[in-house]
Amino acid sequence: VPVAGIFESGLYDYDANFALTSIKNAQNIFSVGDFVTGIEMKLGDPGDADKMAGVLRDEFQFPYQIATWSELNRPIFEAVHLEKIMFAIIIGSLVLVGIFNIVGALLLKILYKVKDIIVLSAIGMKTFLIRVIFTFHGAMLGIFATLAGVAAGVILAKALGYFKLVKIEPEIYFLSSLPSFIDSFDLFIV
């Protein structure tokens, strides 16, 4: 069969593994006679693929095989999952360093305020009240820093997604820019 043309979809895995031809040519190339060895279905909602695959697996037993788009692209999803775990470890480490910095700043502030604490104690202020003042001040600093950091992170994530600032190689990653999604659970954990 002569090659009539070459096209590039921009997705490396598709360009390297797929060819477009008529059913008759494919049947002749693979010597299968007048049979079809595969059928592809496109659903209105790709999220329904697993449910539809379950229905089809119940209906069509061996020798038929049913594979969803997520099963066919499992290595990509596993790589993304691994990257998400690595980013969580890295971000967790950064948060831990930030916590130590805040605690260190508060301890230094207390050490620098020892003279003031002594003066407050000397004029009769209770130790409990002094502790409450410093705890409140530390809590307000921590809350303000956390809210400012979360707000800055949300704004940056929205900007990255909206303006498509991070460009990636579409032949490798199937996307031309890095999408941005804010998970409310992750935001709550932060």
C-alpha cells in the first residue's frame, strides 16, 4: 500500500504508533479477511469511560478486550501521580522550614524583649498575662503569614492557568502549557 501522506498530531505517542488507512487496507496488511479486530468508542463525557467499560466487560466476555483511555495511558497517569507525591514532599519540606523560621523569629523576639518582660513583671503584670500577649502576637503573625501565603499561592496558580505562563513540549507531555488546578482539599490542608 503506497503512503499517501504524513501528518503530525503534535502528540509524540500518537505520531509514533498510529497510522490512518481504510478498513480494507488494514485488513489486507494484517491478513484478517473481512473482520474488524478493534472498535473505538468516544463518549460524551470521558469521565464515564470506566462505567461504560464495566458494562461492556459484562456484555462481551473472552476473547474480547475492553480498554479505557485511562488504562491505555496508565504510564502517564502514574508519572503525574509520582510527580504530585514529589511536589508534596518538596512543598512539605519548605513549609517545615517556614515553621522553623517563624518559631525562631518568635524566640528571638522574646529574647530581645527579656528586658521588657522583666519591666512588665516588675510593675506587677502576671506571668500568665505576659505569656498570653506573646502567644497572641505569635498566633497573629502565623495567621497573617499563612493567609498571605495562601492568597499569593492562589493568585499565582490562577495566573499560571489563565495566562498559560509555563510552556512545555507538546510532543512529550501531550499539552502545550502546564494547566493549573486548585484542589480545595489541598488548600484546606495548607
